[in-house]
Amino acid sequence: MNSNVNETPEKPTQRTVFFVSDATAITAETLANAVLAQFHGLKYLRYRMPFVNTEEKAKAAALRINEVGKENGVRPIVFSTLVAGSLASTFNEYCNAFVIELFRSFVGPLERELGVPSDHSVGKSHEIGDQERYNRRIDAINYTLAHDDGQTNKGLEDADVVLVGVSRSGKTPTSLYLAMQYGIKAANYPLIPEDFERGELPPALENCKDKIFGLSISPKRLSEIRGERRPNSKYASIENCEYEVEEAQRMMDREGIKYLSSTSKSIEEISATILLELKINIDPHMSM
């Protein structure tokens, strides 16, 4: 008798994941990644399937997913934000995968709670339904681009937040994320050796201290990032990075500026912390 007959087969350490949507698939991917992050030790091959907005496309998407499942020998995982009933029904009829319908989990209970039916409209979450909010985001992006890396001091009083820190500490990507995601006007201003020698914040920032938030970073990581841009330079040397980071932190401590290290934090985490600390779009009655 074969001694391996009753052994439990090994579970695959890599799974294929599809994000299926009738629009951009951004919502499906964002929610799915948050869930998948809870399962450590697994690797995922991720595929986005946007604009599945007809029954023909829904069937084609399902059949393609089935093919991948046969090729890999394990059924794919699908995160779907298909809203229209006909699309979801067609997709589910043909798809031989583990399908998680993200919107259907919430729409039904909300219909009962609100007492009104949902629209079940294709692409609803990404249409320009609130023109004022959309315009605010565009204005914020334009403002942030114009005030990147201290390009101009004009209009700093209009900023919602001013990020400071040494060069390459993550100010630009964080500023753009705040603008694009939340409609926040985010300026960013570099702290340079001349500021440390003078022992004061740049004069342009004196009148907006209540809006300033600092980003720091580990000298080792900073040296690596700068080395990719300017290898073997004093700018990227570990000694210079240690000096700049230490002086920047000393300045922020002296000025009473809140800051955090961007070394091991995502842009999402950094942005959420900034919004909370500066009480931007936060319920004033919430206490932390």
C-alpha cells in the first residue's frame, strides 16, 4: 500500500487573483489588497480586468479566468465589483473560480437600512457626481505641483499642509497622494544644510507653522535612495545623510513640529497620520 495515499496535499503558496469591474477596477483592487495583506506567506499573481460592462465581456472574462485556473491547477480568486445584476449573473454562471462580490455584500443591507433601492449603475463609483468635490481635487493637484520642493513661496498661506524634511524623504509622493486622494492642497519644502547652519526654519515657513508636518527617514535608507540618483556623491554618503537627518529632527523638535519616519511606512499610512495629527477632515469630537 502506498504510504502517501492519506497524506494531505501541500497547499499552493502562490495564487492567481483577478480584480473584475465594470469600470476601472481600482476599487476592487484597493479593497482586495487590503484583505489579501492579512494572509502572510502567500504570493499572488494579480490581474486587473476593467470595463467588463456588457454580458459578452462578462462571459469572456469568466472563460479567460477559467483557462488560467486550468493552466495553474488551482482555481483563481476573483474580487468583483460588478454591480448590474445581468453582468454579475452572467459572470457567475460561467466562472469556475472563488468569487467574492464586494458590492453585493453591502448594497443589500444598505438598501434595507436606507429604505431606498440602489441604482445598480455601471461605473457609478468613478463618475463625476459631485462637481464641487471634483474641482477641489483638480485645484489641489495643480497647487501641489506648483508648490513641489519649494518651487515658490507664493500662496503658502493657502496650503492645507506644508511637508518639510530633507531631500528624498518622501515629501513629493505624499503631497501628491494627499492632493489626488483627498483634495488636500499640500506644499512641500526641503530642509537643506543652510537651514541647519542658520539654526532656523526657512523664512518662508514662519507664517504657516500651524500647517507644517515633518517627514524623517533612516540615514541608511536615505543613502540608498540618494545613491540611486547620484552614486558615490557626498549628497548620498552615509555620513552626510546621518548629519542631515539628525539636524532636521533636531530642528523639528526645537520648533515643535510633529513628524514621523517614512522609512517603513506606506504613503497611505503617512497620509492618514498627517490628516489625523493636523485634524484635517477629522471629526473634532474624536479623541486619540
